[in-house]
Amino acid sequence: MGRIAVIGAGTGAMAAAARLAVAGHRVVVYERASTYGGALGRFERDGFTFDTGPGLLRVPAVLRDLFVKTGKEPLEACVDLVQVDPSARHVFADGTEVALPNASRAGVVTALDQALGAGAGERWGDFLVRAREAWDRTRRPLLEEPLWPNWQVLADQEPYPAVPHRRMLRTRRAGTLAEVGSWELREPRLAALLESHALAYGLDPRAAPASAAVLPYMEHAFGTWYVRGGMRELARAMYERCLARGVGFRFGTPVGRIVEKDGRAVGVELAGDPSAGHGSATATVEDADFVVAGVAPEVLDRLVGGTTLHGGDEVAPRRGAPSRLTVLLALRGGRPAGVAHRTVVHTADREEELERLFGERPGFPAAPTVTLSRPDDPGPAPDAEHEAVTVTVTVPSGLEVSEDDVERVLDATRRAVPDLRERLLWHEVRTPADIAEATGAEGGAVPAPALAAASGRLLHPSNRTRVPGLFTVGGWAHPGGGLPHAGMSGALVSGLIVEGPDFRGSQ
């Protein structure tokens, strides 16, 4: 079997590495950082621990499949995976609150009717039925199969079955997620609930196609899950599975370039003395039959020396996606009983927020939408008399965050934690610049899942490249960002290498 060089130790890269090792390949992962996990990072201070990346898992079947295919121990034997209930508590601008049960259509309908008025739940339930149809139409091509060569079919056809709407003497159908909220849900708080799913992935609901309805559907259909001890435990389990299958890891080892010969990727050159240049005595070349790159597009550009890997009739890499601001809160006093794991505090001025995030003059919203993570788990806090809370906000990539911006986040957080100021011991801020430093993505951009329609703007490049032997994996490759999508990219790359270009995905 062949030698595989994997660049990066993120979720997609480790998923590919474990599968390729099981297939008999000799796999070595080269990671410039000192540890594994990529976006599944952790910050520790004074006995507090915080996830600095995704705080919850959706579509756990993707990772369950990975563990089944790579060893005897299933996912649940390696991590303590628990379903979060309620899936989320929403605090709307007018003070209305609703807690949505996890993966229960009847429960969600009842909760929305009670909180927002009779009929609200039924409209949301009917929307989920239409969202399921969009999911059924796009699940395989957008999650389980390599990107089609005729990907324009996905770009041009809107899979969401929008309801005909009489507007301005014309019958129209919603083409964007915002129009779905306005024309089909017809309730400002339901529209805010819908749009928050797009915003969490850095998508502008005014421009995101109606097919983005699959985002809330995925949460509803497959539930919301948490790993006790923090999501970093998931990265640990994947790393240990890789080690058990014989994957080698070299941490603190940046790759300087991808080596090509006769137009094919044949290895990686490890970075030596930056002042010595390529081919210097301090640079080491590691031969490989295949190279798998789990890095941001800007990093990959440098590694291939400007070679055009995608373009022309192919999907080009997305650039300029929004980033995230994360504020880690160490609080005195234990977690109150009955608090939801996840709380979304909606902005009082959605239009201002969207203009600041996606308009021509990007900046920090005056009243941002914030998402709080307050796990029912003793692990993140030093003892029962303290609580660790993580707050995340979607922000423009490249934004220089000021102290005033952080204060706005804390003010919004107080709508969910009224005694925040009295309880706050300290806070730590992770900015887009920190994400850029960790990932190499310009401005700290964070990839979103692939979506159909929108002329292909929200698709991601194929896992295959124009350089034979070079494949891409992770959130910036098909099928895009998010833990399940990154995990599936690993499965797709493994299939393409093991079975060849005719691989069509899992059946």
C-alpha cells in the first residue's frame, strides 16, 4: 500500500488518516501546532476549561460511522456522548423566551404555540416538513458523495419547495432564507429563530438560498449532542483512534511546500530555517504517494507555489467568509438548576446587525446576537461553586475587536445571565486575529457547510485537485464546514484514494 502525507490534524484530516490507515496505507500527519484537533481547541486557566471551537455536535452518525469503520470500539465507548435537552433556549428582542425540546416535532410545536401564540408552532412544523424535502434532495450530493463534475446542477436548482406567495399582484416563491421567514413563517420571532441558524454559520439570511432551511432541519432531525468533559474530548478520541490504527503524528512540524514531480504530488518539504529558502540543507523532504491537505485555501496556495488547483469549470475556494468572536467567562457561583445548555439571545435590531456583518462597511453590531454555552457538566469549572460560560458572536473576518465591542457582548449576555457583572471573575477573548493565527485563514474566516442553489456561491471545491495525488480535506473542501461535514470530507478523500476516481460515496 502507499505512503500518505496528511497536512494538518483537524477533524477532517484525522478522519481521513484513520480510514486510510485501516485500508493498509502508511500515514503520517504533519501538524505545525503542538497538538491535534484543529478547531476543537481548549483554553485552560485557574481550573476552568473552555471549548474554543464548536460546542455541540449534530449528525453524530458521521462520527459513529468513522469509529465503526476504524475499530471495534464504537464512538460511545470512547466518549460520553449525551443528548442536550432542551436543544436551545431563545431570548427574543421583546423579552419573549422559548425553550425548544431536542428532536421532538410535537414538543417544539407545543412550545412555540405557548410562547409565541397559537399557530406559530404549526407554521414552524410545516416549514420543517418542507425543509426535510430539501434535505432529502441534497443529502447525498452535498454530504455523502464527491462533488459532482456537473456541479452546476446543484448550483442552479433550488431544492426547497417554497410555498407560492401572492405579492405585488404576482405569485412569487421565496428564494432566500429571509424570504422564507417573512413570507412563510409570518411571525418576526419565528423569522429570527430561522435566521439565527444561518447567522451561526456566518451566512447572511438575506442572501443565503432557501435551501439553507436544511440547517435547522439537521438540528431538529438528528438532535443536538454534547461530549462530557468538553468537545475537545472528541478530538482526543479521534487522535487515539488514529494512533491505534498506526497513524504517525509529527507535531510542531510545519510543511513548507508540497513537492511535485512530473506534475504529480510526490511528498512534502518540511519547513526548516525560514531564511534558508526551499531546498536548503535544513529542509527535509518526506516522500509520499498521496498528499492530503487539511488547511485553509490561503495556506494551500503557499504550499503549491501559486499553482491553480481549482478554477475554470470547477468550484473556486470561498474567501472572505465571516469569523467569530469568542468570550470565555469564569463566574463565581455554580450553574443554576434548569439552565439550558445553549441560549441564543437575539439582537434588538436585526437589520443593523446584518448590515454591520455583511454590508459594504463591516463593523461590530451595536447589539449583537450572542450564543451562550452553559454545559451541565462539572468538568469545565474548578468546583461546584463556579461556572464556565462560553459566548460566541458572528463578526466580520479581519475585524479588530475593541474593549467596547467586548462590553457590548457582555451587555447582551446579561439578558440571559442577569447577575453576570456580580459573578464575573475574569474573561478571556478570542478574536478573528487569533483564529487567523491558528488556521492561516485570511481574517480568521470560518467555513460554512455547502448549500445548493445560489449559483454555486456556497459550494466548496472538490476534494480532488488538478494536481494528481493531491487531495483536500476539512471545512474548506467539499462538503464544507461544521463537524459532520468535515468528518464526511475525510470519508470522501479516503474513498477517492482507496477506490480511485470512480468512487461515488457510501451506499
